[in-house]
Amino acid sequence: MNQLGIKANILTKILTTSQYSSRRLPRVLSQSLKREASSHSSKKESEEEVVTEKFSESGAAKWKSFDTFSVPQVNQNQGRPRAEPYVISVSISIFLIYFLYLREENDLDLDLDKPLYERLPTLERAQIKAQIRNYEREGLDTKELQLRLQQLNKEIRKRQE
């Protein structure tokens, strides 16, 4: 089976399982086969006429990456609207006034005001244990850390009761 026949089989499987109806399938298939045959014959012709172009002489050498992301301008005077900075400034100002001053606090805001160790009670204990190990390695005094660890253990026991 030639390459064109294999592509036709694959194409029929794709088209029968896709959005094309059975009435449109022969027409779509014949159009795609015609395109494939014409591109196959044009490939043979184009293989004979391979011409290389130097990069330094091509348009790609002169292309700047900024041009990819910018909007093309017809004239130098054409660009951003003159009112754009004012509109953006006013929009951001209104948002900040609402978000920082006018909005009422909710439960999440109140929860974020709590210290980290109140939200995660076991975190402080783990941090103190790690700090005690480091102090012992360095030969420093760990009495204050031991006392704080004992206080934390008492607090945790009270909460559990």
C-alpha cells in the first residue's frame, strides 16, 4: 500500500470518529485527498528548486523581539491613547480606596491578624525543638528554650482537656 493510501485510511478513521456527518464525509475526504495529491506533486517540483538564503540578508535578521508583542503602528503619532494613564490611575485608585478603607473586615481578615503560632500550635514546639538541637550543637545555653518548651507542653495539655 502506498503512502497516499495509508494517509487516506487514517484520514477516514479520523473523520468517521469526528464531528463530520456521513453525508459530508465523501466530500471532505475527496477534498483532502486532492490537497494531498497536489501537495505531493508540488513537493517533487520544489525539491528540484531548493534555494538557500543567507540569514543576514533575510527579514529575520532585522526582526526585533519587541515587534512580536507590540501593536503595529501606522504613524509615529499613533500609539497609546492620551487618556490611558489617567484611566488606569483612577481605576487603581478606586480599587485601593475600596479594598483598603471601605471594605468591612470579614472572618478571614480576623484570622490573618492572629499570630502564626496561634493558628498552628504545634509549629512553635517544633521550632523550639529544632532550635534546642542547634544550640546544643553550637554549645550555647538552652535553659530559656527548655522553659518555653515546658510552658508550651502545659498549654497544649490544657487545650486538650
